[in-house]
Amino acid sequence: MELRKRVKLSHLEHNLVFAQLAPAEGRCNSTETALPHRRGAGRGVSLLGRSGTCSGSDILPWWPWQQRVSMAAGLLLAGLLALTQAWFVNAIHENLLWFSQLKEVEREISFRTECGLYYSYYKQMLQAPSVQEGLSELIHDNLTESKRTINLLQRMNIYQEVFLSILYRLLPIQSYLEPVYFYIYTVFSLQAVYVIALYLTAWLLSGSWLAGTLTGIWYILNRVDTTRVEFTISLRENWSLPFLALQVTTITCYLRPQLTALQQKVMVWLMYVTTFCFCLTWQFNQFILLVQAFIIYTLDCADFLTTTQVTTLYLVQVSGLLSVWLLQFCNSMILGSLVLSFIVAALFIRHCQSGLKTGSLLVRLGKMLLHSAMVLLLAFTINYLAKKALQLRSDEHIFKFIKSKFALGPTRDFDASLYLCEEAFGLLPLDTLERLAGTLLLYPYIITLLLLSGMLAVAALQNLSRPKGSSAEERKGSGDGRPVAFRPDVAYNLLHTLFYGLLAFSTMRMKYIWTGHMCAVAAYGVCGTELWTLLLNTLRCNTKVLLRLVRYAVPLAMIGCLYYKFWPKVMEELSELREFYDPDTVELMTWISTKTPKQAVFAGSMQLLAGIKLCTGRVLTNHPHYEDKDLRERTRQVYQVYARRSPEEVYDILRAAGADYVVLENSICYERRHRRGCRLRDLLDLANGHIMDGPGENDLDLVPATHPRFCEAVKMDTAAYNALFTRTFQNKTFHVYRIKKKRKKSTKGSSEPSVTQ
């Protein structure tokens, strides 16, 4: 029998895209003569007009059969790398938990925090007598929040759980595949989709499938920084980020200049589908799309995109968001999103300022600054009015967090402090860069970023300096002998990695959006022609044969080096066997399932209550899905069990929430994981105006509390507490108290006997 370490977990397009890949293998513009570029005319597009204009691996002529062999090899490698990633994360998940040998309750406990909440709806749909009844229960849910009936399909992004449960019912797989495996295999399969999307993006940019191969290898080897799917399976980002990567791939393909009208239409539809799927599966879609809208706006101002392209990209975003708005029963959070306000403002101001792209360089820069100020002013005005009209306050905690993070607002706000005190919402740790450098990813990425940024700046100045009549769309169709200064697909991906890189540095949790695309950009720098051409021209040794040799030899050498360095480490990681071990939580869930009424209402921490709903089906007072103003207020009130409040105050709060039982956790009451000022009890003390525990400074306006901390005092079994609360369960980690229906004076002997471990 295998020996395992016990680890206690903390509570805490197809054909069209491929057609766009192949032609890059065949042609190369002359390095001496700049040929006129027309849509559908040339295959090669240069980054800078006067440099060698090779696109893809079009250095030497390729015969058609060679193109087919190269295409087949590239697609085969893409599939193999995708399957490798899916298998790898599944193996890590199994080795971490010994998932196949766990009891059902242990498997469900392994879905920690909000993961358990989302998975519970998949389980609920499967347990429903029919799909119709299951949907009705989700639309009229009264189990997730006590004393309230909410529409879960409107409030949360759980359509993926609904779709998966229906699919599991329809497919003839129930006899040999358990529902939980169908769920986790689907999520791990999306990792394969993610790798394929990054692979195709690198291939489209560089014209070489070696870039895609290097991208896939980097993504797999940097698993710690590119994904956390193996231990947070149900997180919304694990569903949505593969679709975001696919969207970037379709945008990259759409911005290639040689597309026909039909191909452009197909790409637009694919962009819409991927944008829609991304928005449907993550509640933070609006903030990610806002950054993308800034990228499109920047490219428009610098004249890298045509008016048609800019309008199309904006409308794709709007269409995706509005489609989700309809599916989510007219969710007001989407209509009041800042990204919709920004897009409306950008399109309106652009339409009104017809002479924006005329005049000299200084005149155009002045117009651009004025234009940007007007767009931002109008966007904030529209957003303010929309939120007032909709009475929208669902996302205000996000803006409070941003204000507090950058010292623009109060630091005592409870909701903002919950985020600020979590490491995931802090700055990107420097050890992340050390790990990325260890896999040879960081250095080519930085070099590529610096060179492309310089070239982009030069190209932007050239665009802004052009005389009237030389806008992007006019240059694109003209035959004036001047090629496009900078490929728009490269420009988009460059700004994409820059903008999301800044987002990742400001908030560590956002690094998973950046690091995957980072692999594709670095691989493009290593395998693309443009940067090597620039380097060889600088060294005055640029020949077609040498260029091809360098572009193939360097990535192959890097792949060999990565294999030699990391293959033993990967094998060691796969051989490390651990085991799920959390007997206290298992005991708690078993007790709740067997000893409490099915309609009992439980209060406690958000993370634990999500697990209680999944494992026992009991009613909750609050939960981790924080995008609701009333829920945030109720959560803050329920958390008063960890503050210095009188038993009467806590009793009134819990009864107002409809709670029958409250679960107290020693890990929160006596927390040591966070520093002073970031422990949950400290946040509550600050919000209540009380001095914090322990040695250290306190603000002058804080006062000593008049009552002891409830979670500590209730365990003393004094008359004041026993009159209102009866201990019904306890072990080393949890204490459960039943909340009496009426206030009655009683002695210690009248309380129910404790259930001990």
C-alpha cells in the first residue's frame, strides 16, 4: 500500500484559424524593396516598414506538401501539449488528495470556500427530479440565504454547472463515471483548451509552430504561476480564462491584414462566442473587459486600427455583455458596469470629433489628450447616472477595495479590508519573477517587451506624424508604396501583455490572466522573424539561411535545456503522494447531516458555510459570493460572533438572520495566520471602534470594548450566555451552539449535553 503524507487543507473556428497559420510558411517580402500592401494582396506584413519584412517561417520557399506536413506536425503537437496539461493537473490533484480513495463527504469538503458553493448547485441540479424542477429551484432559491428568496441564475455565474448537470443526465455515462469526476474532468479539459489557445496565438504571431510548442511547455512548467486549477477546481476563473485566451486568439487572427470579407465575418462571430462564454462564466468579466477596452482605445488613438476594426471590437464586447445580461435575468450589475459606460462614451465622442486624426504631431497629441479627457468624463457621468437609475450597489466593494489599496479612501472599511488583508489581493511577490526566470521565460519576455515597446512607440509617432489622409484604413487600402508600420495583431498582443501585466503586479490574483499570455509573447520573441531580423541587421550578418537557422536553433536549444533541467523535477513532483486529512471537518459535517433538522439555518464564516451547504444541504445565513450589498451587510453582522459584543447583541443579530445554529471556529477566534490589524477579529474591532488585541499601536479614536470577545466568552458557560445559547457539538476545531427561540433564564444544568469528539 502506498505511503502518503497527510496534509490538512486550510479552510480557506477550427479550419479558418488553421488556414491562417499555413500561408505564413511560404513568402517573404524583399528586404530591399517595400512593396505596396493591399488587403488580400501580400502575405508578409512588417513590424517596421524599412526592416526585413518576413512573416512566419517564410524565409525560404516551401512546397505545398511541406506546408501540409508542417501544419499537421504543428496541430499534432498542439494536441499533445494540451492533453499533457490536462493529464498533469489531474495527476497532481489525485496525488495531492488521493481523491479516488476518499469518501463522498471528504471529496465534497475538498471543494473549499466558494468552490464548494458553486459545486453544490451542480449537485443540486443532479438531485432534482427533473431539469425543469432543478431550474425552478435555482430561480426561486431559499436555501442559500435564510429568510430570502433569490434568483441564483441572476445573482451568480453558475450556468456552467447547469449545463454540465444537463449534459451528464443526457450522456450514457452514469454507469461508469461518477458526477464529481465528470465535473473535474471537464474543468481539467478546459486547461487543454487554454493551452491550445495560447499555442495558436503564438503560432499566429510568429508563423512558426515551434513558438506554440515553446508556449505550451512554458505554461506547463510554470504551473504554480499560470494556474491553480488543481486545488481550486470550481473557481470561476478556471472556467473563464480558457475562453479569454480563445478570444485573444480570434482577435489576433481578426487583425491579420490578409483576411477576406468572409473570413472577417467568421472571426467576428468567433470573437462574439468566446467573449460571451468568458462573460457568462465569471462575475468579474466587466473589469477584465474594461482593461481590454482601454487597449482597443489606445490602439485607436495611435492609429493602429481602422475605424471598422475599432467599432467591431467594441460592439463584440457590448454584444457579449448584453447577451449575458439577458441570460442572467437582466442583472443590473452588467448594465451599470464601467466598461459599457466607457464604450458608449468612446464611440459617441469618436463620432462627434470627426477631425481627431488630422493636423501636425503636436496638434494631434493635444487633440488626443482632450479627446481622452472627454471620453473619461462622459464615461464616469454615464456610469454614475446608470447606477443611480438602477440603484446599483452590488459592486461598490470592488471600488472601495481599489480606493483603499491606492490610499484613496478610508482604510477601516470592513469589506475593503477583507480583500486588502489577503495575500492574493496584495502586490505580486518577487519570488514569482524568480520562478519565471528559472524556467527561462522571464528573460526573453523582457527583451521582447522592451524591443517591441520601442518599435511600437516609433510606429505610433510615425502614425501621428502622417499628413491628413493617411489614417490606418486609408493606408491599408492605398498603393502609395508605404507598408503598414506595425502589425496590428502584434500591437494588440503587446498592449495586452503590458496592461494585464500591470494589473498582475498590482493584484497578485490577477497574475493568472497575465502569465499564460506572457508565455505566448516570449515564444513569439524567440521564434518570430522580426526581432531576429532587427538583431542580425544590427550585426550586419542578416541572410535568409542564417535567419532560419537562428529561429529554429534557439527555440530547440531552449526546449532541450528545459527538458534536461525540469524533467527530473516533474517526475519527482508526480511521485510525491499525499492524502486528504481533515477529521474535524468530516466529524462536523457528519454531525450536522445526522443530528440537525434538514431545514436548520446555520451561521458562521463564509468559507465554512459554503462547505456546509454542499455536504449537508442546510440553509445558510451568508456565503462567499460577495456581490450583493445586503449580503455583505449580513456577513458583517454575523461575524460579530468574533467581536467584542454582548450575548444579547449577538443573539439579536443571529435571530434577525434566522439562524438556528452558529458554528464558531478556533482558527478564526484565535487566529495567528495574519498579522495584527489583519486578523478578522481586528477588522471587526476597528469597524466597531474598539482597540485591537495584543501589543501594538492603536488609533487615538479607538476605545476599549465594554464586553469580552463573544467567541471566547461563550465557551465559559456563564449564565448570561447559557440563557441564550446551548452548546450542541464541539471538537478541537469547531464549537456549535444552538440559538434558543426565546430568551429564558436557565442554569448551566439545563443546557443540552455536549457532543464531544
